[in-house]
Amino acid sequence: MNNEKTDESLKSFLFTFKIHIDRFNEITHDLYQQITDGSKTIDHIFTQTNEQMWNDIEKTTKTITQ
């Protein structure tokens, strides 16, 4: 009888532990995805800002040299 309770307790613990591990994996995956998406956004903003800066420099240079 005592062994059965211990077995059930262990099964319950392992089941609960697996749920927590699965949830941790989901959170880790979501966090990784957010970081990856954030990096892509930062790269895009940097590229866009850099292009705009060079366009402004070219316009200013043309205005000055005319």
C-alpha cells in the first residue's frame, strides 16, 4: 500500500515537473523569437536611417556645389 502511494506521488511529481519543463521550453522559444525579431527590426531601422542620412548628405552636397 505504501509503495503504491509512493509510486503515485512520484508519477504525479514527474507529470507536474514535465509540465513545467514544457512551459519553460515554450517561454525560452518565445523569448528567442522576440530577440531574433528585435534584432531584425534594429538592423532594418539602422539600414533605413543610414540610407536616409546618405540621401540627406547627397542633397546637401548638391545644394552647396550649385
